[in-house]
Amino acid sequence: MTFLSKKLREKQKELVNLLNSKFCLTPEEEERIFFVDDEAKLDAALEALIDAKLKSEVLKVLEF
């Protein structure tokens, strides 16, 4: 596993954990997050999570 893929995997896991604790994700939503390979989108989603009132606000950043 390369450094970049390890870093992406850590961000994916972090986003899933935080979203699950705040909103509860479906297994399908979790799976989709693990397919996101754009670090900038993951960073934007993590940032959006801070003020998000709805799960869809965060997932929209990832373009689902």
C-alpha cells in the first residue's frame, strides 16, 4: 500500500466514523465513501460535516 492510498484510506475511515456518529450511514453510503479516491473531496466533506444539519449536505460534496 502506497503512502497516498494509506492516507486516502484513513480519510475515508475518518469520514465514515464521523458521519456514523452524527447521522448513521447505511451500508451503501459507507461503501460509496470507500470508493471516493479524490483527497480534495474527502477533505471538503470532512469540513462540511462541521456545520451540516443533514447527512445529504455532506454526501453531496462527494457527488453521490
